[in-house]
Amino acid sequence: MPRLTTAVVTAAALFFLASAQAEDRAWKYTAGADYSSGDYGGDPVDTDILFLPVSASYSTGQWTYKASTALVKIDGPGNVIGIGGDGIVIDGGNTQSTAESGFGDTWLGAAYEVDAVPAQWFYLDVGAKLKIPTADDDKRLGTGEVDYSFSADVYKPYGQYTPFANLTYKIKGDPPQGDLDNVFALSLGSDYRYSDQRNFGASLDYQQSATSSDDSLELFAYVNHRLSDQYSVMFYNYLGLMDGSPDYGLGIQFSYRP
């Protein structure tokens, strides 16, 4: 799920940019909607995925803890599993089209801001996440297996610009339909702070395929608008550049800091 990784990296950059206003706001709540469509390089029929995520995070000192889940609706061939808003093509799976919906998986994560790196070099966050398989694998809303991921986020402000990069390694549980490979994902991009209320940016997001299908490469762009000290909204879209990606997608995310 490259674009969700990008969202995490972007959030880290945005947190830095907004830190002066957010020092006393440890809690953060988000909700959004994500829609994507594509054939994922194999099926003649497109798979449409609607992903409605919600999350809560708590920051204290250098640590940030986060929990998230979602509602998922997937419409397309039965060999595509909707995971985190993305699709995974299972080798040899049923290609008959069906429509399913329900709760997605639950993710628990923690990130740590490493202060051993001098700030004049760059900022470094490391994190880990655990997927609890709450999605119904019979409905293709998840694999039904536990996953793990480990990540490193690097970003460095240069005036109004903040280049960022993310490297993630994902350890995937094997569903009954077939084995999944562990994969690397890489995101490279930059944020631009237009004003105190608005910033925007873009990234190029790559992820290895967990099956014999093609890898994923997406161009992701977003704009974030701070409505007040407590509320913000982010609009984004993305375009698939390789067969393993959805053809296109778009989404919106609302954030609230008490």
C-alpha cells in the first residue's frame, strides 16, 4: 500500500511544520475516504475499492502511538484481495467478479523520533506496525493473517520545502489462497509550505509485489489546508505508472487535534 505509506511520511513532515501550534495537542484523530480503480495488470475487469479509514494517535515526548481500522468495499474479480485500500492479486485465485463490504483490518503502530541524528543533517523517525486480521478473508477484505512492517522516515526542511523519504519492509502472513512474499516499499517526495494554512506536495511510491504479479509504482499528489488550530483537511490523488498499481485513485482525509 504505497500511498498509505506516503500519507504517513507526509504526516511526519506536516507534524514538524505544525509543531509550534501542536505542542500541547497530544491526541490526533483522522477520518477519510479513498477510492481506487484498476485491473492490477492481469484481469480484463477492473477492481473498484472504496476504503473508509479512521485512526487515533497519541504523541508523548519522542514517541507516537497509533491505532487504525476501516470499512472496505471491493467490487471486482475474486482473485484480488483488498488490503489497506490496495489490491493484491492472488495467483490462481477465482476470477469471478463479486462485490463485498465490511470491516477491514486493524493496525497498531508506534514511531520514535531519533534524536541521535543532528537536526542540521536531517530528521529520522523509525516505526513498527502490527496488523490484526479483523477483516473477513472470505469476503476478500483481507488475508486473514497477521502482518508486520518496519519503517524509517527521513525528512529535512529547506525553507518552505521539506524533502522526505520512506523505506518500509513488510512481513506478510500467508493466506490459504497462496503464499505471499515479504516486500520492500520506497517513497520519495517533497512538501511545500505555501502559507501557515496551506501546504502541498507530491511523491513517487514504489512497492514490490507480494505475488507473481507486477510491482507497483504510483505518482501521488496532495494539498493540505489548515482550517483552524484544531482542524485540517487533505485532498489527494494518485496515478498508477506500472501494471501492478490501480489505474487511478483519489481521497480526502480530515484531521482533528483536541
